[in-house]
Amino acid sequence: MKILVINAGSSSLKYQLIDMANEQVIAKGTCERIGISGGKLTHKANGKEFVVERELPNHTEAISLVLGELVDKEAGVIASMDEIDAVGHRVVASGEAFTQTTLVTDETMRLMEEIKELAPLHNPAAILGVNACRAVMPDKKMALVFDTSFHQTMPDYAKLYAVDYEDYQKYKVRRYGAHGTSHKFVAGAAAEYLKKKPEELKIITCHLGNGSSISAVDGGKCIDTSMGFTPLAGVPMGTRSGDIDVAAIEFLCRKKGMSMEEGLAYLNKKSGMLGISGVSSDFRDLCKASDEGNYRADLALKMFAYSCKKYVGAYMAALGGLDVIVFTAGVGENTPTVRADVVSGLEQFGIVLDPEKNRLKNDGSIHDISAENSKVKILIIPTNEELVIARETAALL
Ligand code: ADP
């Protein structure tokens, strides 16, 4: 069975064609600048990279180009589109309309329209991606795979905000979390690596990238996560503030003459590591600047690690113990100093890092970086959100 995984952004579209027999990626690529001039497709297959520069006025043109490449004589990997058994679409927010992976139908797409405002930057793009695929492949079975599904198991007392309960009922305002496919993948991979059943383990998964979130996973089920109603909450991120007293926002908006919308853009795009350091949102730049003695870059890194550490402590308490900490995503997989700072000082709780193992360069495989005497396993696990989407799509069919 071959599954095409689509991750549509407002002006981009990423794809992977995955052969489920061996879970290998047989082709992947990205369309950029959709709807803007200078459209470009970068397609990787058969050990080569193919670049097509062509105007891509909309997502339907982009997906047509992708399908053309997939069956192309040189760049192609399949003889015809019939070899694609189904398409899995990544969707950021589900609200309470969807709790699990769902088949694309007219009815589910109507519901998708209704919940669009929950993730105004992301969900409309996913709808464009689905509609484009339906236009080009009308008979193909398709699934909606939600970033929020893995977090649906959070108990009420963890997922609700302490606002008027009737407003929760009426407007569905609560914690939904994000990066669920990644947290699910690495929690499952950790159990497999340790040769344990997921039910036997208490795991804290740290997805640390440009966007970051931390989850508490008890017996394979998510019981809490750091992101909230939107991906703005939790630890500070590349350009997002993370948790902040909302009264400080009202104050800042007043002082800087910003509307609520501008205030949110400020928190989403100009805050976090970028705002504190004034250098960059990219951890590679921050580490370099910090090494060169830049106080604000160093402060940003300290704030990030401190916030992650507080979540680890809180989730250890929420889980009532801990067996495994997983680091994943761009920063979690590649930045030893961040990992070391997050777990430093937690030795008395049985969390002991091996500094040598922690320094090893990421080679794309799973690594145990805990010391011999560590009660808690500390693992680096490369995430694979596309594979989860493909697995979920295959399972639905
Ligand atoms: P996103 O949330 O956009 O998916 P990623 O998970 O790709 O983000 O993480 C991007 C972050 O990972 C950047 O801050 C980058 O500096 C950091 N990073 C550090 N080392 C590497 C590396 N070798 N490769 C990729 N990203 C890295």
C-alpha cells in the first residue's frame, strides 16, 4: 500500500509518498511560493533532486505538478496514480469537532470550515490542500489527521482553563495542544526501543524545534501538554512568547498602541528567542552568539531551558513518577547544550545525563544518552510526523 502524505501551508505544500510495506519514503518534496510569483517544486526521488520552476497560482496547480512528477519517466516512482492507495492530510487543529483521524467527505469538510478560526494560520491551508487533491483525484480515499488527536485523552482538570465553565461549553475554549503526531510517534518509538509495552511507561516527550511543546504520556496516553488553545502557549519558542500573564498583554497593547490582533502577532512573531536575544529565532545562531559572549542570546537559551525544566518537573508530579524523557525535533535532536541544561539539577530525581553520549552528533537514529546510574532513561528520538500520518491513514482504510 502506498500513501501520499500532504502537509499544506498557505503558500507551500510538502509531500511524501510512503510505501507502507516497509514504511520507506519513496519520494518527497516541497512546492513553494504558491499564489505568489516565483513558484518552485523541489522533488527528491530515485536518489536525485529535481527542481521545477513554474508559476503555481493555486494549490490545485501545485498538486497537479506533484502528481506529474510522481509518474514522470525520470523523476517518477510510480507507473500511474492508481498506485496511490490513499492520501493523508495533516491538520493542525480539530477543536472538539474531531477526536481522531477522519475520512474526508463533504460532511467532514463542512465541519472543517466551521472550525477554521481555531487555527487561522494553518487550518485554512489544510482545507486548500484537501480541496486541491479532491479536484485532481476525485475518487481517491483521503484522511484528515489532526495534530491535536493525541491530546484528546487529557482529563478535564488538565485541559480546561479556569474560566466560566459555561463559556467552555459554549465556545469550546480549552487546551488542545499541538505536535500530537510527533509526541505520539516518539512515545511509541521509546517503548519499542526499550522493549516495553507503552502501558508500562511514564514518559515526558520534549518536542523542541522552532515551535516547541512538552507532553506527559502515561501508559501510552497523553495526560497533559504545554501548548494550549493555540500553539502560542507553553515554553518560549523561536518567535513565540509561550506562557505569559494576559494582563501584561493588555498593558503592552495599551503602551505600544497595538490592537488585540497586533498584540497577538507580536507574541507569535516577534517574541520568544528572537525577542529576548535580538539576534535570531534559530538556536544555531543563538548558541554561536552565546559562545561569543552575547548576553541576550545566552539569556534566551537560559530562559528556554529553565522553562522546559519546569515543565519536566511539573509533569513528573502529574505522572506520579517517570521512566523516560525523550528529546526530539530540530533543537531536541541536535543541540546538546539545551538537553544538558534542561535536565541539569534533576539528578536527585534519578535523571542523570551522560555528557559524552549527549555530545554525539545526531545520525538520525535513536540514542540513549542517560548515564549508567540514571533511573530515568533519556533518549534522543528523531521524530517522523509524516509516518504517523501515513500509518493513521492506512489504519483508517
Ligand atoms: P519546526 O518547528 O519549524 O519544524 P524544527 O524542528 O526543524 O522546527 O527545528 C528548527 C530548530 O532546530 C532551529 O532553531 C534550528 O536552529 C535547530 N537546529 C539545531 N541544529 C540543527 C540541525 N543540525 N538541523 C536542523 N535544525 C537544527
